[in-house]
Amino acid sequence: MGQMRLRFDPKAYVVEPLYRDDNLHLWDADDPSDEMSDEIEQAVDAARPTPQAADDGRESDKAPKEQAGRAREVPADERGSVIAAYPEWDRAAGAERPAWTTVRDTPAPLGDAAALEAALERLGGFSDRVARLVRGARVGKAARLKRQPDGFDLDLDAAVDAAIALRIGDLPDERIHRASGKRARDVATVVLVDVSESTRDRVGASSVLEIEKLAVAALGRAMETTGDAFAVRAFASCGRDDVRLIRLKDFGERFDRETMARLAGLTPGLSTRLGAALRHVGAELEVVRSHRKLVIALTDGEPSDIDVSDPLDLAEDARRATLSLRRRGVDVFGVTLGAAQSSAVFGRANTIPARRLEELPARLSELYFRLARL
């Protein structure tokens, strides 16, 4: 009770309802007199606790009764407003803890968009190479061409029509085959950026976070040109009650200069609770209508947080979150930057290691090639 912060007042406490079962309902008796009824009501009313008004100007300690079936609203603070709660895997117990992590919507700070664009231009053809591989990838649903003059399969509707035409003496249509056309672009992507304190580490002349910013800027420009539906999220955490999600770009927004300013304003800090962030972006993808759904996570290492002593616990939770998304039809790829190149979370086939910025176009081309073959 002390941990739950429940206040106990022994002077006003009484067990309700106040009654004793004396089995009088088994006997046929006359109605009680009015005097006896008044005495019973007075005894019951006297036993019930009455709310005492605070005489020192403070409100009563007793909280108002909440309406059943409605979530209690939590006011926003510097950490952001609460938007969702998700389970987390307990590796020691071998079970999920329901509603164990809290995700907060944290406002995105604005940075210098011009400086980020200038840094991207100084890389020469880096942005162009990323744009070519995104534009050339055929990720989506293959178009089925019916009533073709040749092909590998029969078009059953056209074959039935041709058979009917032969029976009634008409000239049948020879286009009774079915072929597969080019893949139509139909993919929805969420780019998830790790902005924990470890992204401050240097990789060559740049930090991990600076490499992530340049990669997301080039990838965002390419997807904006092709018309793909995509969103950009950044995340960090400070315990299970404070998983901060920063909205850099939503699906319906343009990747414009304001988005570049949000991306440029990211700063490293806090920890990496990857499983909760993956579950939330997966929930956002569920409402998006698309044939293929993709999550690209840019991170520098394994998950960790201040309230978890064993890092394997959060790594196992993130792995299970990844498997849950794949069972729901969401492809999850992890682009690991820096020295830590672990494949425990995303799997060996879906982990794309990149030690330098120059390797990212080749690694992203491998990602889209694997995705197109699925």
C-alpha cells in the first residue's frame, strides 16, 4: 500500500455495506414500525464516513472517482504527452509484462536546415546514388496482365469465353494467356532513427548521429521524388515510463525544408529501448494501406536502458518485437552503424552493417534487392 501511495485514515475507515445477516428474511413478520426504521437509518448513516472539508485551504486528499472504461489523461510535461503503452518481454520469467512501457510524443527541436543541406551537397554524388537505387527498386505488387496472346499461365476467364465461343460456332479470342508485368510501386516505409547517447561516438570524421542525419536526408529526398509513402521517427528512452518518440515526418507530409530543420535539430542523449519504438511504428503502419510495409531502423548497437541491468533482456524484447512485426507482414531491416555489428535483433539476413558513410548506398541497394526478392 505504501508503494501504491494509498492514503489510510483509521478514524474514518469503516467496512461498507454495514449489515448483519440474521436470517430474518426466512420468517414472516409484521412490517417494522416507523420508529425502528428511523433508528436503523440513523445507525447506518452515522457509521458511514463523511468527507471532511479541508480548513487550511487545501483540497481534500481523496481523489474523485473516475468514470469506468476511460483512460486517465496524463498532462504533458518536458518529456512529452503519453500516446501509447506496450508490453515488454521478461526474459527471466519467460512471459510478457502487459502495458510495461510508456511511449511519449516529444516535440522535435528545430535545427539549421541549410547547414544539413550544405553537408549533403559536399558529399558529391552520394545523394544521386541513393536516389538511383531507390528509383530503380521494384518494390510492390506485380501487375497481372490478363488476356495476353502468350504467357506462362492460362487466363481462366478468357479460356472459358473461348470455349463457349467454340461451342456456339463463333470465332474464339486467341488471347487466353496471363502474364506478369512490372512491379507497381506500392510500399509504405517508416525510417526509425536512434538518437541515444551512444550516437555521439565518432566514426571516422563524423559522429554516428551525423551519419544518420545525412543518410535520412538523402533517403527522404529520393522517396519524395518517387512518390513513396514514408514517415520518419526518432527515438530515445529514459526508463520504461519514458520512451520518447520524435515525429520528424508523417505519411501525409512533404519532405520539405521544415522536415530538414527537424532532422538537423536532433541531438544525442538518453538510452535505447528499441522494442517499444518498433512496436509503436508497427502500430502506425497497421492503418496505412499498402501492399508492402517496411521499417528501416538506423542504430549504432544493441538496446539498453537505465532500469535494465542485463542488456540481453532488451535485445531479446526487440527481437520478439521484430518477429511480431514480420508475422503481421511488416519487413524490418536494421542498418547498424559504427563498431557494434550485432545481428541478434534483426537477424543475420536483415542486418545491414555499414562502418562508414560511403558504404551506405551499397548497403541500401542490398536492402532493396532483398526486399524485391521477397
